[in-house]
Amino acid sequence: MIKSLFNNPEDLKRLYITEGKSLTEIGYICGVAFQTVGKWLKKHNIKARPFGTKGNKYPKRKKRVKDPNEPHWRTGTKLSPEHRKNVIKSLEKNWAKGEKNPSWKGGTLDHGYKVIRINGKKIREHRYVMEQHLGRKLTRLEQIHHINGDKLDNRIENIMVMSNSEHQKLHWKQTSKEEQKKIIANLNKAKALKKQVG
């Protein structure tokens, strides 16, 4: 019948007010969701009926009187042994935590670094190992460098403390000349764009 009542407020008024159809009924006629019909009503300043008012096709539902002896969930339904086995298997797979979970990768990771919990607080393991070795807390300006490049290898022989600038210089030297050229080109593009914008 009517494809869209978005640009047709007269038909929308006729269906909703004169004929008393619900948003769901009008949505069914137009092939859209009832929320869309509600938006059309707002756009054309058609006052909506109070929530839960019945349309012609869908009378207001009567509340079911609950039997006080009836439990509030289904009980007594027996599962077949095969179905029960599948349900238990599925629950075990989905609820397995830690090492029992099939997705376990050896602990929590943050940007490739292993994270541990000390006194309820999360901390990256390599920083904790170095703090224990030095006997003091690391400052925010101190970085930990993994000598062999493996972020998960947190042995004291593989990590060293550096300042942020030293750490950046070291990684810059280890970057290939081609990569360095790409990085510099991208930085120059960003600077040029910044000048153009303002």
C-alpha cells in the first residue's frame, strides 16, 4: 500500500489518529520498524497516544494471573543424557579460566608485555623485575629495554634501564634506513598538513 509516510503526513494522520492503528501496524503496512513510524510522528508534530494504548489489530494484553503454587522458572524438565553431556561440555569450555581455558596465552598482556598483579595492582612484569633487582621504584621517565627484542623475556640478564630519549635513540639506530625514510616522510607530511590547516 503506502511505501513511506515520511513525506505524507495526511495519510500518517489518517492511519494513526482516524483509524486508530498502532505504530506496529503502520510499520507493518510500510515495511519499517515501529520506531521509524514514531520518528515520522515527531517530524510531522503528530501527538502520540499514551504508551501501551491499543491499536485495532493488537488489543492491549491482559496480565496473566500467576498461580502461587507455580514455580517462577521451568523445573523438572529432564535433558537426554546426550544433551546433558553436550551442555556440560559447552559450559566447561566457556567457563574455564586461567590455564584451563583453550585461549590461555600465559597471562595478561598489555601491548605485548606481560602484566602481573602485585597487591591488587596491575604492573608490567619487566618493570617489577627491574624494581626488585634495583631495590627501588622506577620513575616514570625510566624505560626498560629488552636486549633480545622479546617483550616476554623478562630475565634480569635481558633487560636494562634507560632514559626515554636513550631508548628512542637505540630503537632508531636499530630501524632500517628504508623504515627511517618512511617515518621521516610521514612526519614531513604531517608538518605540511599542520601548516595548511593553521
